Amino acid sequence: MTIKTIAALTLFFLTKFAFGQADSAKAYSPNYWSSNREYTYKGLYIDSLGQTITSENIILHPTEQIWDSDPRQTLMDFTLDSISADWNKFPKVPLNGKDRHWWTSTYQEGVLQTSSKIWMHPIRQNQYILTELAPFPQIVLPIKQDTFWKDTLYIYPAMGTFEGIVESTYSVKAKELRTYDFGNLLCWKIIATGFHDKLGINSAIYYFNPEFGFTEMNYVFYNKQKIEFKLTALKK
């Protein structure tokens, strides 16, 4: 075998390896906010005694349209479809005391994906307004166990009694095998704790799968109520 042949074969294998690496990375770093995707979650709103007040299906459909309020973000459509509700246990006005339209079935919020972060506004309309107080769903890339970061959220007067500053900490724990309607997934566990300067601690546990994105968003709030979102289907 000549030196020229050896050099050509070496270049071939190096090129193939490089493209293989790139393809592999691409396969596990999808555009989570692609308009081709549609996420369906089951949402539970649970009172301080552990009783489920509402249960509903929530559909998240990214649009890839730039959000006028923040050009860095694109818009996602949220559709809420109630399954069941115990209205006798439901507050007559929003928990933040704001006098505004209480119920909405569709709305839009901004989402963000960069080379270093995946982030979204939480599901926070209607009975889910408490999620405004907790650390927002986000994960730092590349995902690594024991990664730690902080974030600060300023909640403005438009949010009524929720106005204040939330200092949040996030920590990526080991992967866990989680069970869903469509099968088992190995997911990163992210523990997030937010300290509101007036209302105290509001925490979240997020589960994130590199292919499916956020598969669970589980919250515990200062008033001992809980909100849980679990992925039931993903179209892509």
C-alpha cells in the first residue's frame, strides 16, 4: 500500500468520523421549539391536603414566530382542555388578587433555545398562576450531572401580590428512568428552588429527556399547594 493510498484512507475515516459525531450530536440536540412538534401534558392542580382540584389536558405547540415583546424568543401556543374540576374548592379570584379575566382556554407565551440554554415560560394561566413564583423551566447545555446555576426573576406589579424578586438555584442530578403513557424514558432530574422576597420558598422538579424535552414539571408552593405536569404524547 502506497503512502498516497494510506493518506487517502486516513482522510476518509477521519472525515467519516467527524460527520458521524456531528450527526450524533444533531440527533440528540433537536429544535425543541420546532413548529413540527406538539406536546401534550396532563396537568393536575392539588390543594394543601393532597386532594386534586382540577385535571386537564394541555397542548403546547411551538410556532417559531418571533415574539414582539422579546425578539430573542419565539411564541408557543398553549391550549387548555379541562377533564374534571371541583369548583367548590377553587378560589373565586386569582391567587394574586388581580381583578382580571380568570379563565382562558388558549394563549401564547415565549420560549427560547440557544446553544447554551433551553428555556420556556411556565404554564401559568388560570389555576396555574402559582408557577410564576417558582423557577422557570430551563436547562443549561451541555447537560452534565452536578451542573449548578442561579437565576433572578423580577415579578412586576402587573402580577398583583406576587410582585417581588425570586432568586432561584438549579442543580442537575443523575438520570432517572421515568414511566410515561408511551413508554419509559431515561431523563435528567433538575431540582430548582426559588426564594421569593415576600412569599418564601417555591420549588420545582423538572425531568428532561434529550429527545423529548421537558417530560415533567412538578411544583410545590409556599401555600403547600402543588401543580404537576406530565407529558402524555409528543408529535414531531
